[in-house]
Amino acid sequence: MERAAARAWPAIETVDVDGWIWRGSGGGSRRANSVLPLAFRDHDCEAAIDTIEALYRQRKLRCYFQVSSIARPSDLDSRLERRGYVFEEPVLLLAKSLPSMKAVEKTADTSIDIAINVAMTSEPTAAWLAVYLATVDPVRQAAVPATLARVPARRGFFVASRNDQPVASALGVVSPDGIAMVECVATAATQRRTGAASRIMTALETWAAAERATSIALQVVEENTPARALYEARGYRLAGRYHYRWRDV
């Protein structure tokens, strides 16, 4: 699931450093500008960290590691802490099994506002961008188009509209091994708690089932209580967690 998530929101540049994946994109996204340390094939961890820091230094970027419970080596977090890396933003990985498309359709929430229409396209539309970009700062806004252009095939950009006005967005990406990742879930500030997010999630899950995904997962900041309540009500459960460690280099 962690690899599927990295594939669904790809970095502009990657470098293999002894099995770690160095990612650089600019634009302020932590995930696309951090090290993914899911494998390590060398014995000198400190030298590998030195190499990572040099790569970020060359590009004038803050050095970030995305540290999960399956990071390698297993003592990476404590090593980074000893080097002065700051702990930041714990994130939860939530997931659930995905039944067949017919089963997903049968469990759709029919109590939400039927005036909300959901459309899916293979490319981000102006309506989709209007919703999603409003939720990120200007620095990230400038970098988003380059990232979206690299999102792999078997993808769907979902936008929910009410009275022809876009109110919510989401992105679904199905990996070759059948894991559907949910990205870019956003709701216009004036449309929260109206059922738009639930409606768009139902559409995305139905699409993922049609794409023969067997499981679906998403990442949510631990402190985002409203989003967690939405996902947990839909059957998503804790599958893992990660946090960032950063240092100015």
C-alpha cells in the first residue's frame, strides 16, 4: 500500500540510494519531496543519510524522510532523531477490502443529497482543479500540474457538483497489483458536511471495483478528525501509519 501510494502521487525526480527512494519535486508537498525508506540493501546507514542530505542540499530543499512502521533499517527513526531531525505530522494509512462492483453499488448511501452529481474523467478538468487547488497554498498550486501529468494510467478524476457548481474532488489510482489509492479528497469550504464527500467516495469506490481493485486505501493526517470519521463510517480501518522527520540541510 505504501508503494501504491507513492505511485499514485509520483515525484518529479527519484534517485535510488541503497534501496531508499529519494524523491524531489519542489512545490512544498512533503510526500513528493521525501525519502521513501521501505527497503535498504547496504550496511552503512549513516553514509546513506549523508548521500540523501547532499541530494536535497544540491536542490536547495529541506531534507524529509517519510518514516513508517515498516521503514528499513528498523532503527531509522532513532538514527534520524539523534541527527537532529524534527518529528512532524503523523499520518494514518486506512484501508478496506473492496467487494465486487455490484456489492459496492448495493451499499451506496442513498440518504445524501441527490442534487449532487458526480462526474469522472481521465484528466483533471477545470472544475476538478478549481476545488482541489483551493485547498493548497500557492507554492503547491504551482507544482500540482507537473505531478498530475505523471499520475499513471487506471486513474479517475472525480468532481461532485451541485447546481452545476463544483463542490468536491477526489482522485483514484489503481495499481497493477489491484490496490486502489484515494488521493486529493477535497470539499469546498462552504459545502462541508453536506454529503458531497460521501457521494464522491461512493462513486470512486464503485469505479475502483469496476477496475477490479481488490482493496482500497488512503492516507489521512491523524489530527483530521472529520475526515477520519467519514472514512471510518465507510468501513476503512487502520492498516499502518507514518510520520515525517525533517532537517534543514
